[in-house]
Amino acid sequence: MALIEVNDSNFNEQINNGVKLVDFWATWCGPCKMIAPVLEDLAADYDGKADILKLDVDQNQATAAKYEVMSIPTLIVFKDGEPVDKVVGFQPKENLAQVLDKHL
């Protein structure tokens, strides 16, 4: 499964059910670019179990503000629409897999 781009208008609908890992990122962010291939691998590994979503904080400031995203990349795990976990900064694939596995 590919990464799913989300925005302010479709965010709530996208996170509403199941487990979702949302990457709050920006085009100018170096660590965001570093974590992108890690997230693509996770999307393939977790196909059918969890979705990996990306939200550009510059273009979707309302959602970023709602979840108090101050640093990027910030990765928030949502389960059935509720935030259940959060990590900030670049993370290796193994760390993100552990965070996701806790909520599956």
C-alpha cells in the first residue's frame, strides 16, 4: 500500500477507523525527507493492518495545531480516530514498527 496524502478537509474521515500512523511533515524539512523511505517500507509491511498517512503542516495548519505539532517530523498513531501514541524526530523502521505493533 502506498502512503496516503491527507489534508485538513479529509483528515478526520481518514483516521476514523483502524490504526493509522500520521507523518506530520514539510517539504523543507531534512529529517522528514530522511524518514520518507522508512515510511514507504512500513506502508508495504503493514498493508492490511495499518495505514501510513502524510500531512503537510505548511498547507494544513489547522490539523497540525489541533494535535500540537511543534517539531517535525512528528508521527502520531491514531486508533479509531483517537491519538494513542506520538514520536518526534527521525526514527528507524524498527522503532516505528514497535510503536505500531503496540496498537494493532
